[in-house]
Amino acid sequence: MYEVEVDLCRPIADCEAHLTVVRDVARGGFFPVQTPVIRDVLVELEGVVRWGGDDNKPDESLFHLDVPPGDARPTAVAAKLYGWQEDPARGAGTHVDVQDPRRRKAADDLHHRQVGKSR
């Protein structure tokens, strides 16, 4: 699979994220039931991150920042993720239904927006 290493440093404005590729896969590296989970995570990240599996030359092992330099959204998303540490009922490890129609619509909408500006 892949490993995402995120360095959420303080102050939040100085945050950076980098990706370590463990397996090089162009397409077909995930089971069909895994793709909705990936898309749901991208929605939680509010479109700040784009999946390389959607690129013109797909590479499912990559995730990219999908905002221009100076955009405030990465800082806002980082703050949201920090906030999840304070509330054990939110964030990583909590149950979400990625098949919920509202979540699927949000994921589909984001997918179409990001594919529309494919790299």
C-alpha cells in the first residue's frame, strides 16, 4: 500500500506534509471497496489533497496538495485535524459510513471537480 507521513508542526502556519511511496502502483492497487474510503478521506481534507489515481497518468500511490501557494485551506484543515485530538468521537478511528448518500455525493462532487482539472 502506501504510507503517508505528515508532519503537523506548530505553529500551524508552518505545517508541511510529505509522502513516502512504499509501493509504486499506477492503477489497480486498491480493491473496489477501498476507493470510496479514499474519496471520503479526501472530502474530510476539504479538497486540499488530490489522489494521484485521478491524474491523467494515474499513480494510486501518490497524493498531492491541490491548492495554490498561500491558500489558507491547508492551515484550516490542519487546525481541524488538531481539533480531533481533543474530541475522541471525531477523526481517525471513528466509524463513518462511506456509503451514506450525503457522504457519497460530497465525494463524487469533489472527484468531478478535481478530475476536471486533471494533471
